[in-house]
Amino acid sequence: MKRKRCVNLIDAFLGLQNSGGNRAPYLLIVGDGEERAYLEARVNSSNTDSIRCCGFRNQTELARYFELCDVFVLPSVQEPFGLIVNEVMSAGRPVVVSDEVGCQPDLVTDTITGRVYPARDVSALRRVLESLITDPTECIEIGKRGKERMSTWSCEEDIIGLRQALRFLVSSCHDREGAGRGPSVAER
């Protein structure tokens, strides 16, 4: 899908090709959809053999791809959540997300549990990738901290948060009722 902004990742990656460094980067793109033909044509016109479009992979196969990667990137715009980020972080891999990926405020703290860059900013994405590629230790440390973060991301934590939100709402309704501002939610 266009909102996944995979073209931004390809362009940022192609910018890395000229940056040198100790390790030659390689990009795997997993997924299928309306943009696939366009993205494959973009890759083919780039004259690089460092990008592979793998197409659709079943959920049960994704863990193998997580094991292959040093860094996972979700460059989406207007991404409601991005559940795959949870999965990658649980696998101990560092993540790079745009600031429009919905899970970012909850899961990805820049330079701590992942890396965050401004959506659609190809140059910023390239700089983030370059910094991670040139510092494998940072990748490992971010992956470890991301995995630690995910160890506290559970159904129990969700229930605690939901209960806190409900208590806040009930308290707010009682406060409004006591101030003569109208009936409580239950009375409406």
C-alpha cells in the first residue's frame, strides 16, 4: 500500500550504497500488494543486486525473516498501530519507524527501544540507517532494550491501563455531576 511508504525505504537504502562503510547493506522487502510491481520496477531500474523483494509471507514464516535482519524498518504514514513492530521487538531486533506509526509513542523511544524519524523524510531515514549500519553494537543494544520493553507489554498491562482509564472517566463524571454540570453518563 502507498501508505506503507516502501519507496521511501528503497530510496533511503539506495542512498546508503554510496556511503561506503565496513559492511555492505542488503535490503529484504517482505509483503505484497498494490505497490509491488512499481517497487520491483524501481529496484530493477536501480541496477543493484542488494535489494530483494520476497513477496507475501505467511505469519508463521515471519520469525525467520526477523532472524535474518539486523534492523527492521516500518516507514508507514498514517499507520493505525503497526503490530509487526511488537513482533520484531519481541524477537530482539531493533526497529526503525516513522513518527506516524501508531505504536511509536507506546513502544519506540528514539535511541532507546528503537529509532524514530519524520515520516516521508528520506534523508532522515537514510541517516538513521547509516548510523545503525556503522554501529552494530547500537543495533544489538537497541534490540535488547526493545525486547525488555516488550516483556512488559502484555494483556495484564492492557487490563491495568483500561481499568485506570475507566476509573478516570467515572471520577470525571462524578466531578461534573457534583459541580452541577449535568447528569452522569449512566443517567443519560
